[in-house]
Amino acid sequence: MDDPAPRVHPSTMATTEDDAVHPSQEDTFVRGVSEVVGGPMGEHAAKPRRYERFWTPARAVIAIAILVFGLSWIQKSPCQDGAWVDHEQYSKFCYTDVLALYYAEHLNEGSVPYVDWPVEYPVLTGVFMGALGLPVHDIGERTPSFNQGQAFYNLNALVLSAFGIAAIAVVIALRRRRPWDALMFALAPTLVVTATVNWDLLAVGLSAFFLYAWSRRGPAAPVIAGLLLGLAVAAKFYPLLLAGPLIVLAIRSGRWKAASIAVGSAVGTWLLVNVPFMIWAHDGWVKFFQLSSDRPIDWGTLWYIGTHLPTSSTGAAGLGPFNFLSQHVSLLNAVTYVLLALGCVGVLILAIQAPRRPRLAQLCFIVVALFLLTSKVWSQQFVLWLLPLAVLARPRWGAFLAWQLAELGYFLAFYGQMLNVSGKFTIPEGTFVFAASLRWITVAVLVGFVVRDILRPELDVVRRTYPDDPDGGDFDGAPDAGLRSLAAAQAVVRSYASPLTSRRS
């Protein structure tokens, strides 16, 4: 069965950026807030054409993004000199791995990542660290008064901010008829506080480029998309999950060629980046995988919540199975992998049974969110992984802001917990567990909303603006060949089963 005719609301079917959808016209939350300044924009309101104004939606969003990354730099400024006295990196909420690991990974001594010192990150992130850190070290060697750590952080902050702004620009490019959707990404409060906690924006930017390249179609698009996906996986492992939705949509649409090329190109790119280190710096290269395997339950995960929930009136904490898993890391690894695998099977079933083929961004958001919901590690900056995917999957402000407030609450509670561990009691353990639970719940609710939009595509605001899937690339506008194949297979099974059933009866 082919996709049913898209249900497009005439008032939101924009054709150019001049006719772009305004959030106050379709989003209940924004419409309510707009009443403070006179109400939503009218359907017949005069709109200056793009060539008549400088501040187009795209330029306005990019300008706001630049300001937000400037605020992020200011927020981390108390920690930039590296003189962390009396745990001020926690009390001022400004800790960053970028500065701490400049010394922990011996970049300040001129060590080459993986070759001279094992690095706890995938190869491309280590290469990125070395490419910025070694020149800083060389300057420091010649200038004793030069603060290497501060210079390293500032240089990283500049480049990572460029990747973040590029990711926001990609969201705008993917939503030319809905440019204000990208404002959700640019104004996310967690972007201010987590942008440069670690190097995650490198992978976030590369993943965004992958989605953009895939959306462009053309004979070279799958190769370029695969190359970018392979680089993203070489920087952080989570983008590997994005290959799954390509395979699922290939099953649903019956279009395998482009998806196969993209996945194959991604594998080839990852190998091209990693194999030299696997061969000539194996001990340094393998550290990331060893640490990932040996790492116990981390702060704020489902498993941490389970081991710290009060279970009796005496205040004893921890549910039995969670406590057992915390003492058996290998079993914990297996359980998290099984839960993620089951979740991915659920995504496959959802994609096949949905009345319309899901959009690529919807499935990408779900699988990455499922990984975080079941993982034993959920660092504060992992919120960056979800930001662009959440905006592309479901550009609705209400639930998005609720999630962001929960993430911000977790961020504050996390530093309170760090002060507790440092010997300066700040918050009760229960407060941190509550903040972690609220974060977990809001992400799960967002997943639920996206699943609902898939099952009821008339609720998907992106499909009110676009005929099918603006990110879908080769899948955009494709018939449901995969669904027809599934129906044919079911018919064959029924045809063989019917005689057996009649004989038994």
C-alpha cells in the first residue's frame, strides 16, 4: 500500500522562506506566550519579502546562536585559568573536561595522542585534541608565562562553537519552510552550560552534516553522507546508532541502494581513520573500548537511580537487582545491550506498522534517546546529542522546554553532588536522585510524543508543512514497497497456514 495522501494544513504549507511558518500560528505554547506582546501573527499580516529586509529568520537565528555561544564562554570563564581553588569548578558550575584533560592526557608535555599516551576517546576526538594541543604546547615551551591550559580551552571553545553554530545552520537548511524551528536549538539553556564541557559538539556537528548530505539526494549524496557519518562515529560512538534508521527505512520503502552505499561508506571511512592507530598505536587506541567496558554505573543513569532509591522506612537505598548489577559490570553491560537491542527491534516494528513511513529524524531521535535511557553512562553534555534531533523530530516548544528545564535542574544538582563528594555538603542525595529521575522521565515523555506523531501522522507539524520527509533523501516520497513486501509475506504464510488449520478443525 502506498503512503496515504499527506494531510497538509493550507495555512502552514509554506513554499519559500518568505512564507515561512511562524511558531505563534501553529504552536499552542508559543501562541499563549505571544499574548503578552499582542497575540500571534495573523494569517493576513503583511510580511516584508526577503530581499526587503536584512534580518531574515535564518540570519536572526544564527545571530542568536553566536550570542548564546558567547554566553557559554562567559559561563565557563571562572575556570579558564585552571586555578581551581576550593572546588570552584563545581561551586561556580564551570568545570570542563577540555581544560582538565589537557593535563590528564599529557598534552601539556607534548605527548602525541595514542602514540605517546593512551587517550580515553575515539580516534578523531583524540586527533582533534592533539591538533589543537600540540601547537599550544610548542608556544608554551617558548613562552614560559603563557598559560597553556587557558589557551587550549579557548581555542577548543572557538572551534567547538563553530561546529555548534554549523549544526544550527544545518537545522535551518533542513527546515527552510520552518526556519524558526532552529531557534529551539539556539535558545536551549543546556547549550549555554554544556557546549564546551567536552568535545561532543564535534560529533554533533558531523552528525548534522551527515543528515544534510543525505537529504540532498543526487548520485554523490549517499557517499558524502556515509563519509560524514563515518567521521562522526570516529569522533563519538553514538552516531553509529543513526545507521539503524537508514536500514529500517530501507526495509519500509524497499529502497536499499542509497542506504547501502551510505552505510558502506561510513564503515569504510571509520576503518580508514582507525586502522592506522589499531596497527601502530594499538595500546593507546584500545583504551577507549576498555574503559567503556570496565566503567561502572555512572551518575544520573537509570541504574544509578535504581541503586539510590529509598526502599525502606530506615532510609536504606537501592533496589536489589540494581545493586546486584552494580557489583557485576559485565552482566550490567549485557543487560544494557539487550535493552537497547529490544528497543531497536521495537523501533523496527513501529516503523513497519506505522500508517505512514516515519521521518528519518523521528527514528534517529528515538534510537539515540533509547540509548541514553538504558545506558550505564549519561554524562551531562550528552544532552547535546539530542538537541538537533529533538528539534528535527518534534518542533513543539512546550515539551521541549520542560525537558530543557529538567536537564538544567540535573546540571545544577550534579554540581551539588560533586561538592558533596568533595566534602562540602550541598544537597541531599535524594535531591540528586529526583533531578536525575526528572531528566529520565522528560526524555521518555519526548520519545512517547514522537512515537504518537508516528502513529498519528496528522499530528506531525513537519508533515503539515512538507509533503513527506524533508530529511528523507532517497526515502522522501518513496512508496511503501517494504510494507507491500511484508503484506505479501504475511499472505503467503496465511495461505500455507489455512490448509493446516482446516485439517485440524
